[in-house]
Amino acid sequence: MLQTPFYDPSKTYYENWEEGPFGAFTDGVVLPVGEPRFDFLGMKLSYPLGIPAGPLLNAKFVKAALDKGFNVPIQKTVRSRVRESNQWPNILGADIEGDLTLEQAERPIVVRNEYKEPLSITNSFGNPSYEPEVWMKDLRECVAHAKPGQLVVCSFEGTKWEGFSPDDYVQDWVNGAQMIKDTGVKVVETNFSCPNEGATSLLCFDVPKVEFITSAIKNKIGDTKLVIKIAYFGQDELRGLVKEVGAVVDGFAAINTIPAPVVNPDGTQALPGAHRVKSGICGHAVKWAGLDMTRRLKALREEFGMKYAIVGSGGVTVPKDFKEYRDAGADVVMSATGSMWNPYLAKEIKEAYPDA
């Protein structure tokens, strides 16, 4: 049964920032963390479950996630400079039966302000950001709030601006990772699954650029762990990425969303703005893709003799989804859509699978 979501789709991004979180995330109940016993990137977690970059807008959201047992919360993607959010609406329910295959994602998906199980949604924010002074303060608060066995992560995206050079762009990624490190965060996630930043639409598909940027970041942040967020890859393309950067990065997080054209029930464009004809689909309909990427990342890790961690996400809405990801090889499992509409999902998962 869907509960009141902790991010309110009927409100703007900025209203959620100021007023949220909502629902049971604000009930004041703090769940016990448990003994740290699971290994992740050289650290100990009490349980390998978190919320990916997306719905956790600021310290209020991240601290609430920690209190509800999501032990690896990732603060929503931040930038080195202010970026406005896409126009409301930003989240809508998606009418999808079964899996959203790549072929189906070429055709329009009907979306509406209704949410039903099995839950799939579209989200379109454009990775907005407040200035670094704001989000760095938030991160310091979150790191201080985390208990032993919990790990706060933050996602970063490089930003292009008028008159920038290619070197400026790479340096922006490097500087952002360092700013996150300076807050005390021990794991930086770079969001390479963002649109319109690479030679082939998504930056993560531009392997030479990813290798160049990740190497520059690692040279700067040293022992601080670096996880890169990627989209769904074809077999050969994923092999090429892992071969080039699998020994540079400390982990891969997959997947983000599957992009598809989104329309209102009458067939008109659902999201205002020329750049928003397509929007990312997440939730139940993309679980197949996240599981497939997890299995392939595990197989490639074994084949190449690498040690990177695997962060699996996509469609984790009920406890058995978590178990499927763990069985597929995920070191940590993430739930965004599922956790938004069920703030006690972590409790349910831990009760169902105490040994993960």
C-alpha cells in the first residue's frame, strides 16, 4: 500500500526543499542501526541499503533517511554553481505494464498525477543546485548525524557555462569532488548518467571523457572513494567502459533511469520545455535493467580481476527486490521510488532478510 511520499510531487522542488520531507519520514521514530558487519569500500555498514541521489534534497531529507534505516543515503546531485530546477511538474506517475524495454522506451509513455502499484514514475529536475556554501553545510550536518555503520554519500555533476573551455569543464568536476571531500564525506559519486554532457548524449557513454575525468578526480581526492553513476549499457559498450575505468574508480552505480518520451493522456507533451520531450522513467518498470547491469558488472569484475564495488538500483519497491539485487551481486542496494512512497521500506527489508 502506497503511503504519503516524503517528496510531494504536487509541490515544486523549492517548496519541497523548504517544507519537506513529508509523511512518515517526519514521525520522529528513529530505528536502531545495528552492528556494523557488511563490508563496503573498506568500511563497515550495518546493512547494505540506501537511497540513491534523487529524492534526498538536503540535510533534512538525508538525516530522515538515516533515521529510517537507509544506511547509505546519497544527497541529491550538487554542482559548483547555482542551477535552477526544471519547471514543475517534476514527478508524475507512469502508465506502464510490466517491464519498460528499450524498444518500448522509443514510444511515448502516458504519465499523469496518479500513483499506483506496481509503482513507476518519471522524474525531471535537471539536477538543480544551490550554491556550494549551502550544500556543504548540509553535508557536514549529515556526516555528523550518521551513526557507526552508516555512510553519507554525495553526488556531483560538472557544469558547463558561457565561455568555458574543455579544461575548465574537467576542473569543475575535480573541484566539486574536492568540495565534497572537504565536508567529511568518504565516498563521492559522480553523476555521469546525466543528459547532454557527452559526445553521445549521456556522458557515461563517452568512455574517453569518463576515463579522463575520473583519473583527474582520483588524482585530486586520493584515498577518498569514487563511485560513478551510469546508465543502461549494451554488452560491448559496458565491457569497454569497465576495461578503461574499472581499475581507476572504486565503484559503479547502476542504473539511473531509462529515458522515454512522456505525454499526457491526450497525447500532448507532458513536461513544459523544449528539452523535456523525453524524461527518465524509474521504479518497477526498470528493475530488469538494473538487475541486468548488476549481473554484468559482477561478471566483468571477475573476468578482469578487478575490485570495484557494485551499487545496484532501479525498481526496488518491495523487500524481494532487494534480495534479487543482492543475489545478482550488488554490494549495496538502493531504493528511490520505493522508499519515497514507503518510508519504512528499510525496516521491512531488514525484517525479511536480516542477513541481507
